[in-house]
Amino acid sequence: MTSLTTTASAEAVTLPGRPQRTGRSTRGVGERPSGVATIILILGALYCLLPVVWVVIASTKSGSELFSTFTFAPSTHLVDNVTDLAAYRGGLFWRWMANTALYAGVGALLSTVVSAMAGYGLAKYRFPGKTAVFNVLLAGVLVPAVVLAIPQYLLLAQVGLTNTYWAVLLPSIISPYGIYLARIYAAAAVPDEVVEAARTDGASEGRTFAQVAVPMMAPGLVTVFLFQFVAIWNNFMLPYIMLGDDKLFPLTVGLSGLLNQGATQPALYTLVITGALLSIIPLVALFLVLQRYWQVDLAAGAVKS
């Protein structure tokens, strides 16, 4: 009995510098994921990337090869297709590209500014009706943009702004979802103590917002900008309703018109596919450039926690 007690006591002693082993296994942060989770992620990635791969391969084919060869068999006509697309109606495609960049770039920038100010105000100020305003904002997030297209057209038609750049830019400035994200991020990233300290030092409300709150909200505002940029870049219904001049069309409406013409001119299908490929390149480049802001924000959150 004495020997058993001594052995049990020795096993209960933890040597310095050595972790105590227990019968319970815990999963570490860096543990490898299970095989099922990996397979699911791979299938999801393939599901998302397969259409992109098809566009890349199809854009390398000529009009005759597009319907007569194996779907995922590449060809060598990409340069010819890009040249034909650039020459279509005197370079109209590049006009569509510039219009889309204008709509998405200016619209997303203005929307981000408005979302930042509105979100910061909802997060840091107290005023009558604040809860009602936020509830209306949440309701606006749930309303699809296509539902508002016709009322917006009727309103802008009354002031003579349809078939102009403003017809697409003005409705893009207000984004309920962007304001909601900015409000959530301002409440989490901007401490009330920092705002009060800036006010105590004599900073005005505008200066406090611009020099204190905005730098803290920067990663969240980048997210708002990206969401709104992609939404405007891919928007079809609003410009389709608002615009009648093809020189004002964005890529979505312009390529849709080319696709409709392809029913009588099959050669235009290759131009549509090549245009679709070129239209996603700016989006990919933008995500690659701005993703570092998300990485910095995640790292900062890990250090703070």
C-alpha cells in the first residue's frame, strides 16, 4: 500500500518546465482541419471558380470554335478577340469601361463618405428618434434595390436627370447596408473615451470625426467601399432603366446589348465573352490591392484580444 501511495504521489508531481499531461485532448488553434471540412471548402471553391475558368477559356476561342470544340479546351485567339472588341464601333467597349469606372469609383467613394458620417453619428450621438432611424435603416437593408429602380426613375425624370451620368450616380450615394456596417464598426472601433478626450482638448466635432474616428474606422470603411464598388460595377437594372444612350452605358448594359445582337450575329458572342473577362480584371486587382487593410485589421484585433 505504501508503494502504491508513493507512486501515485510521484505521478501527481509536475516537473518544472514540463507541461502536465491529462487524459483530455484539446484542439489547438493551428490544428489541421478535418478531411470533410477540406473537401467542402474545395468543392465550394470549384463551384465559385468554374464559371471564371470557363470565361477565360472561352475567350481564347474564335466564333466557330466556341460551339464546336470541347468546353474546357483552350485555343489561341484571345489577342484577336481583344483586338476585335477594341475596334467594335470605334472603341465603344472602352467607353463602357470608363463609364463603369466612373459610376463605381465616384459612387462608391461618395457612398463611403456618407456611410461613415451617418454610421458615426448613429454610433456616437444621442438624439430623439435615433432608434426609429436605425430601424428604418434596417428595413432599407432588406428592400431589394430593383424594387426602388422604378420610383427612382420617376423622381429623376421629373427633374430631367434621366439619361445622364447623374441618373446612375445619385441613387448610388445612399447605401443602407453601408451605413449599417459603418455604424457597427464605429461603435466597436472608436472608444467613447477617445472621443471625449478629443473634445476635452478642444477639437471640434468635425475635426474629431476626420482626424480621430476616420483613421480608426479605416478598415471598416474599406469594406464599405469594396461592397459598394462591386455592387455598382455589377449593377444592371438601374442603368438599364435610367439610360437610353449607349455611350452612357456601363459594361453590364453594353454587354447585354451585344448578347442580344448575338442572336442574329453569332460572331458577337466571342466579343461578349471577351468583354466579360476584361470586366472582372479591375475587380480582382482592386481586391488584391485593398486586402492588406483587412489583414492589418485582423492582426490588430488579435493583438488587442
